[in-house]
Amino acid sequence: MAADWAALDGGTPAPSAFAAGRPRGWRAASAGGAGARPGRRAPRRHQDGSTMAASLLGAIKAHQLFVNRKSGGTRLSLRNANLSGASLSQLSFEKANLVACNLSRCHLTECRFDFGDLFGSSFESSNLTGASFRKADLRGVNFSRATLVRAALDEANLAPGMVVRTEAGAESHTLLSASFHQADLGEARLANIEAREADFRRASLVGADLGKSSLARANFTKADLTRASLRGARLVSAVLDGAVLVGADLTGADLTGASLVGTDTSSAILTDTVFGKTQPRSGRAPPPPALRALFDDHRRWVETSGASGGRAVFDGGLAEGLDLSNLDLRGASFREAVLRRSDFRGSALTLATFAGADLRGCLMSGCAMPGVNLAGANLEGARLRMAALNPVEVIAPDGRRTGRWWPADLSGASLRFADLRGANLAGARLAGADLSGATLTDADLSGCDFAGANLEDARI
């Protein structure tokens, strides 16, 4: 044990081991009221500081024996204890009852709180580097300005909690949300945590793992999530205004209803990311900030021939009913993305990939789409009037023309009832495509491959 026992012994002001100033009948319950803790009379306060510190010291030592399953061990229970300023590094508080304890400004590096009950406790400004809180009850815990670098909070419960106090027969209720305001969580493990409505404002989460966590309505305003993993995280209605998500992995994350004003998502991975239905009752919505940043990064990538920025990859993403007009999306990837009813008019889509994408009802009339990959895409009812889907010449890495041409690929695509009037489809691959009911009047179909295509009721 590497604890600084002197901090709990006569040399410094001894912390109160038990409740101080709490009304009788204090208890805690979950936000919904379930699991209420029965009210307890506050224990008698110690009068002698040294006796109190010795009692606390003995209780912590007995808990170490309890954790290691040795004789004489007793589970630690310090409800409402004031341990502020203590140095207790490398100790195990596994399965301890530390409800509503004051552990602010403590030195708790590499301590273990796994499976512990820390409901409503405060670790404000404490050093918890390398500490572990796996599967701990952290409802309503305050980690404001704490250092949690490389800490492990896997599967911890950080949901809001209700504190219920009774005094003179009257009850008061206070809803507490877990707070990491300005905390340092660099490279912390927060996978699978339940942290609805948690406060991460201005927190540093550089390289942190929040994969598959429940973060609905959590507040990440101006938080730094550079290179953080949010794979499969549920961020429904979360606030990420001004947050930095540079290089963050949002694969499969659900951002439905999230606020992303001023969010920096440069180089972020948005594969299978869900932005929800953003189409307003009339017209089409602009792309959310995360997508706008992705497209801006892509534009720089195109303009500098890959020297800066990054290629836009939105494979499997969901963002329907968007205004995606007048964008430079040459070479961008939207494999199996759901973009139905979006407006691409005026956008450059040369060599873009939409293989397997849902583009039903999209507006693509007049788009420059040479060499585009639409294999297996669903373009039912889409408008591609006067669109250019002709081949594009392959250019060698040194800029030389090769004389080889790359055709647009619509093989296996569904173009039922699509409007392709006047479109340039010269040399396009349409093998196995469904063109039933499509309008191809005045379209250039020279050199097209229609092997196995369905042209029933098509107007040519």
C-alpha cells in the first residue's frame, strides 16, 4: 500500500470520517426513484481528531484485507465521509460504500474503485491518473477539474441520480448529473458507460475510448475529443457545440438530434454514422456541421491533389433529405449510405462512389458524374436529367494521358421510374440494371452494356 497515512494521522487536520451537517434521514435514489436507499440516522460524530483518524485508518486497512479475502477483513462503508486532501494512492476501494463522500483534491493515482458505490460523491480537482472505476455506481459524481488520464471507467453507471433529503418531515429532491467539467480524461477508457446528461464541458478526452457508450443529452461543449473513439456511441440530442473531433472515430455513432454548431470534425471517421432525419417540412436541410467539415476537408484534398485535407468517406452513413448541391465531391465515397431525397444538383461527382447507396428520389439533374460508381444503388424515382455519366480518361500518376477510359458503372442498379432524359450514358455499364418505367428520351446510350437489364415500360 502506497498511501500517505500521515495525511490521515495527527500531523495534518484529520478529515471527518462521517456525516457533518447532513440532516437526518438522508438517502439517495436513482433518477426515476427506483432503488431508493433507506434513510439512516447520522452516526455520532467523533470528538477527538486523533481517535477519528485512527478509526478511519483502521477501516481502510481492514478493507484491503477484505479485498484480498484475508481474515479480519471488513468491507469499507464511509457514507458522507470527508476525505478531502487525503493521499491514498494505489489503494483498493473495490466494492466499497463511499456514497456522498468528499474526495476532492485527493491524490488517488492508480486506486481501484471497481464495483464500488460512489453515488453523489465528489472527486473535484483530484488526481485519479490510472485509477479504475469499472462497473462502479457513479451516478451524480462530480469529477470537475479532476485528472483521469488513462483511467478506466468501463461499464460504469454515470446516469443522473436523485438525492432525497428529509428534514422536519419534509423532503427535498435534487437531481445530480455526473460532471467531468474541465476534467482531463486523456486516453481514459469509458467504453460502454451509461452517462446520459453527463457534463463534459471543456473536458480533455484526447484519445479516450467512449465506444458503445450511452451519451444521450450529454454536454460536450468545447470539449477536446481529438482522436477519441466514439464507435457505436449513442449521442442522441447531445451538445457538441465548439467541440474538437479531429481524427475522432464516429463509426456507427448515432448523432440524431445532436447539436454540432462550430464542431471541428476534420479527418473524422464517419462510416455508418447516423445523423437522423434532418429534412424540414419544406425544402431540404443544409448538411450538419460534421458533414460540412468533412466536405470542406475533401475539397482541400481535391484542390491540393491529396497534399492536404482528406478524402470524404461516408460509407454506410445516414443523412437523408440534405441540400448537397454545388459541392466538389469528386472521388468521395458514399458506399451503402442512405441519402434519399437529397439534392446534388450542381455538384461535381466525377469518380465518386455510391455503390449500394440509397438514392431514391435524389435530385442529380445536370450533375457532372463521369466514371461514377452507382453499382447496386437504388435510384428509384431519382432525377438525372441531362446528367453526364460518360466515361472519364484514366490519368497516370505523373499526369500523362493513358488513352484508357473508365466508364460509369450502374450495373445492378435500380433506376425504376428514374428521369434520365437527355443524360449522357455513353459506354455506361447497365448490366442487370432495372430500368422499368424509366424515361430515357434523348439520352445518349451509345456503347452501353444492357446485358440482363430490365427495360420493361422504359421510354427510350
